[in-house]
Amino acid sequence: MILAIDQGTTGTTTLVVDAQARIVGRAYAPVNQGYPRPGWVEHDPNQIWEGVCRSARQALAATPPGAVAAIGITNQRETAVAWDSATLQPLGPAIVWQDVRTAPRMTELETTDHGDAVRAVTGLRPSPYFSAGKFAWMLEHVPEVAAARDAGRLRFGTVDAWLIARLSGGAHLSDTTNASRTLLMDVETGCWSNDMLRLFGIPARSLPEIVPSIGRCAVAGVDAPVASGTPISGIAGDQQAALFGHLGVAPGAAKVTYGTGCFLLQHAGDSRPPDIDHLLTTVALGRPDGLTYAYEGSVFTGGALVQWLRDELGLIESAPEIETLARAVPDTGGAVIVPAFTGLGAPYWDPDARGAILGLTRGVSAAHLARAALEAIVHQVQDVLELMPALTGRLLVDGGAAANDLLLQLQASSAARTVARPADIETTALGAAYLAGLAEGVWSSVDELRTLRPAPALFEPGLETLSIDRPTWRRAVQRARGWAGAPSGP
């Protein structure tokens, strides 16, 4: 058995996967998000750890003791955690990837020569999305973090590093895919960049050792929810894990994960590809023999828009109800939603954008808003697809919102390409399981895994079409851009 831990933005999903690649255990633990100020998003690192332990024990309840061959970890990326190396206790809240408190500093870097330097070294662009600015903010604004640095006990890391530290009892490790999302790693060498460390003022000794995504790197300690000594053998950031979960290991393969946000990754081969404006160049996988690369476009608000309609507006009682409500009308009634709750990601990269609903009339109903929400998600994904190189084969999809047939039918029509949804949409967790299982010999190859996967559900273009056309969508986005930075007064 493989224990796969998928620690995401809104909760932790834990799977137990057997040698036939079947899910034989599953559990979930939610994670609370804190919003102490507009644009700030925080997590409690201890709640994350406790949720991992609780969901792992529940998923393993029917598994014989000692049956777990390895642990695979996948996680929300870019979220920054600081902890004390001696006590393994957090030094403050985790700053979540959606948080935009560092936007002024990132804008300053982007508009100077530093922007080009950051891009050249990391494949990324200065943005509050990434971890380095969050680490620097903690050093400046959280006294406990500065004190731990001065005492030589500071540990910085993304969520994978935090979980490995707690699972192992202190190992300080991160894999290449997560390290590539910090603005601190040289994307060509897979090592921390001294130039980036100096730029952000991050002490090298506070950062984890970078290890491959596949291969044994640590073992579970006495406080882990599995037997002590169980190897940790697969690690990848959630989007890279999802691409691997689809077995998308050839150049041109592309997937969309419809989670809290929407994330598009397209495999780009074994050498760093030319950069594309408004997209990111990132690591697809860290192998023992080298790196593979991907293009990425990150949409910050996807499924979170559906959650907002449910939790804040009360238009639906559960997320799946949005499909039924949206199907009650043929169009959006002229309404357009731009869900820029925490700014806009690719291709706009505007942290000052804010959410907007445009085109409202007295005739717009809850059903029209539901359909406008689904169309907004599709348009945001299409914004990124239009920048990527030509896809090879089907558009692969996963994530919680991928259970929505109408959403995928609209996406197929927008992209003019067949959309393929796997039999189980927990592709991210399965990717972590595959990495760990391949490392430990549970499976011999990706080809063997292909033979074990059920056929996907297919959605062909043309059966449902968008009522909001692309020019109208772009006009709405322009109305929402820069809102938080707009001058006050008449």
C-alpha cells in the first residue's frame, strides 16, 4: 500500500492506494482560512499537521499494520511556513499562496531591472504569489522569526517541507518542484540561487535541502500517523503531482486542475524551454538524473468562486448544485463575473484587480449568476490556453470542480478540443502515490501504471457553448483590473 497525502488550500485528502493502483482508503480533513486584513490569507500550520494526522489515520483504518510501503506527499505550493528547528513549532501563521500583502515589494521588483534577473534565474516573475516575498515579510514583521534566525533555529519552507519535518521528527527537505515555486531556486541547476537569496535577504541555512521528487528522502518518526521507519519516497507540488497523476510525461501533454484556483501545466521536455510572456517556466518533475520542465498558467480563483456563491451569497447549499442551477437558463442574462478576489494571475498578473459583477439588470437571477460563474472559470482557463504551445492529444482535467459536466462541456467548446476526465478526479493525490510507488518498486514503470488506469470520461466540443464571448470577457476583465490601486476621490 501507498499512503498519499494531498495537503490543499481548503483541506487535506489522504488516500491509501494498493498495488493495482486502486484507492482502498480515503479521508478528508478541512483547513480553516483566516483573512486578518483585505488581501491577506493565512493558515494555522498546526491545524494543517493535525488534519494530516487525522485524515491519515482514518484512511488507514482498514489497512493491516505495516502494510504501507511508502508515503507520497503533494501540497499547496508557494504557501510559506516558518518554524523552530528545536521545537518543530510554527513561529506564526502560514502565509497562503493567495495572499497579496507583498504586492508593493513585488511591483517594485517587477518594474526595475530585478524583474528580468528574477525571470532569467527562476523562470518566474516577481509576484506576491511566490514564497520568497512571504519569507522576507516574516523576517521583517514577525519578531519570533527574526529571533529564531539570530539563534540559528529558523526553518523556512513550503508546506511539503513543514510536513516532512513533522512526519520525520526534524528532517529539513523540499523537492525540486516546490523549491522552483519560491523565487529562490535556479530553475536550470535545481539549486538555491545565491543572487536570489541576497535579493530577498533570506539566510541560506534556514532553507531546506532540495531533493528529487521521486526517491526515498526521509523516514517517518515516532509521531507520524504510520509505522516509524516508513519511507517518504515521493514529493511534488500539487500541480506537478496532478500532471504526473495523469501520466502526462511527454512534451505537449497538458492538464487543468479545477481546485480553489485553476492551474494549467503543459509538459515542455527535458531542457529549459524558451520563456513565453505571461506564462511561467517551472519544473515538471525532479528526477534523480535531472529535471523536466513545464509551462504554467495559474488562475487564482476557480472553485473558490463556487464556494463564494455557496457560503457568502447562499445561492446554493452544496457545490454540486451549481450545475443544476446553471442548466436552468440558456445563458447568463448578460451578467459577467470577474472573480478577482485576490487579484488576477496569468496572463494578467495584477494583484490590484478585484472581483466584479458586470452587466446586471433586474432580470438577472441566481441561475444566471451560477452560469456566469461557470463561464468565468472557463474564460480564465482559455486565457491561459491561448498562450500555450499547441497541445498534444486531449486536454486532461481533474480537481473537485471537474465533477461538473457542464463546466467541462463548456471548456471543450471553448478550447475546441476533447476534454478527458479520469475515473477518479483525485489525480493530485494519485500522482504523489505513483511517485512513491515507483520509487519503492510497487510499480515498475509509467507504462505499467497506464495499464491499470480505467478509461476516462470524454467531453467533445460543440454540445454546450459560452454565452459570454471572448471580447466581452476581456472588456469585463479590464474593468476589474487595478481596482485596489485606484486613487481615491472624485
